Amino acid sequence: MGETYEAAGVSIAAGEEAVERIKADVRSTFRPEVIGDIGGFGGLFRFDPKRYRDPVLVSTTDGVGTKALVAAATGRYDTIGLDLVAMCVDDLVCQGAEPLFFLDYISVGRLDPAQVKDIVGGVAEGCRQAGCALIGGEMAEHPGVMEPGDFDLVGFAVGVVDRDRILSADRVEVGDLLIALPSPGLRSNGYSLARRLYLDVAGRSLDDRAWEDSHAPTVADELLRPSVIYAPAIRALESHVEVHAVAHITGGGLPGNLNRAMNRRTDALIDPTSWTWPEVFAELQRIGDVSTDEMRKVFNLGVGMVAVVPAKSATKALDELRSHGQRAWVIGEVVPGHGDVRFSD
């Protein structure tokens, strides 16, 4: 018998089984605009332009970074897909866009249908939370490039917004208030440093407590804490309150993301006493004696999104966000400046 693809490390049968396993999860995300079914050469989405006056499509792409290594080390793959959706759709809503559909790309060292089902199940759950359809994707087996059990995950999202409702830094004015939405954990950012601090510097295992408290989660539980998907709450806010800009706080923290919502005439002035860091961030700082400036540049420190609203709209904005389960608070204000983020300490 001659050489085969399977002997080279690629299993067509495993790929077919994986597709069968994910069909129900994928279909559970379909919106009325989706045409066809899983398995085509491209996902079909019937866009209805009559819903909009001057529609503009918005696209984003992202991954989950080295959080994937924690999932692989623990064999827990059921939430990493949700993280992927959060990274993409929460960028979309910063432009004022409604998330429409999503595609994923999964590369693995050896295709395990059960692993793929868990990953795609998390993607599907994220899409359901965000209200977008999972209309396509790709599974690629890369023997020799990746080890069995290794995987990487990338996502791509498309949304739509009326042109006159696009959010941008140009709308921001001195006197606007900054409203923060809480993040209980790291989301998908800063994991290279977090893993180094927990596993190398502190010498802890993923099964150890994340900090000194018998009720604390394990390191694995804390590092795999699912990302909050803010898109529905932000979309509701934009529908009921005047919003000038929104910033998704990912890699780079507040200084590296909120500055993107400022224009050349304004700075964001943050009051660091307005909230307390979740314990995981305090622990990471303790482990590595990390400076506060460095922590601010790497981690979200408990802030997942910031909405910039007129001061007169702040109370209504807080009420709207809290009605959607977000314990929002005023974290600072917009002051004269040059497009920077400053802290009042």
C-alpha cells in the first residue's frame, strides 16, 4: 500500500467527524439573514439595506493570544471560543456597529473532533451572546508545524452602522465623562506576562490557588475566566443615550486604548481611586514587584470598556448599562490635552 495523507499526519475522517459535531452549535447562531447551511465554500448573509439610511460595513479580526496555551495545558477548551468572539465584536461596537456575522479559523497539530467541538461550542455561545451569526470557518491540521494538542484560534467579524452614527474621537468634547464597564479578569490580554509571573516567577502550578485564600480560584480557573461580551450592553447604550466614543480595553490597557477615543484637543483624565483592581491583578503585581505604570500598560485592571458621554447624559447612561447587568461607574473625565490618557495620581 502506498503513502497516504493520514500517514503524513492529516486525517480526512477526523475532519469530517469534527464538522458533523459542530453543526448543531453553528446552526444555533443563525439569524434570519443567513442563507444556506454549514459546509459551503462561503457563508451567505442576506444584508437588508432598507434597515439603514447609509449603511457602512465594519470588520474586525483578532485572536486569543497565549491564553490558548493555558487552555491546551488544562485540556479545557469550552470557553476560549467565547473569548475570541468577545475580542472581535467588542471592537465592532466601538465604531457604533451592530455585529452581523462571524467566521473562525482553527489550526491544530492533530485534529481531535472533541477538542474542535468544545472550541466551536464556545464560539457559538459567544455569537449567541453577541447576537451575530457564525456563518463559516476553517479547520486546518498542521502536523510538523504544531504538536498534537496545540491549537491556535483566529476570528473575523463583520458589522454595520449608519454613516452618521459612526462613533469617533472627533465627537469627544472637553467636559465629557468616562464611564467604565467592569472586567472581572484578564480577558485575553497580558497572558505572556501573567503566565511568566504565576508559573515561572512564583513557581505555581495551574492547580494551585491564584492567591492566598482558601476560597480563591485555581490559577487555571482564573486564567481561563471567560471574557465578558459587552456588545449587547454597548449597543443598548448607543440606542438610548448620546455616546461620543467607546474604547475596548485590551492589550495596552487604558493608556493604549482609551487614547484612541481622544482627539488632538482632549485628554482622558482617569481617577484611579474610583475602583479597586480585581484580586488577580493585585496578586500579579505582588508576585513580580511590577510597577503600577507597567501594570497599567499591560492589563485592563478591571476595566473592559469605556464609554465617553456628555456629562448631562451620564446618569442615564449608568442606569442603562446597569439595567443590562453592567456595574458601570464614572472613572474620569475629558480635559484639554493632546490625545493622551492621564491618571490623577
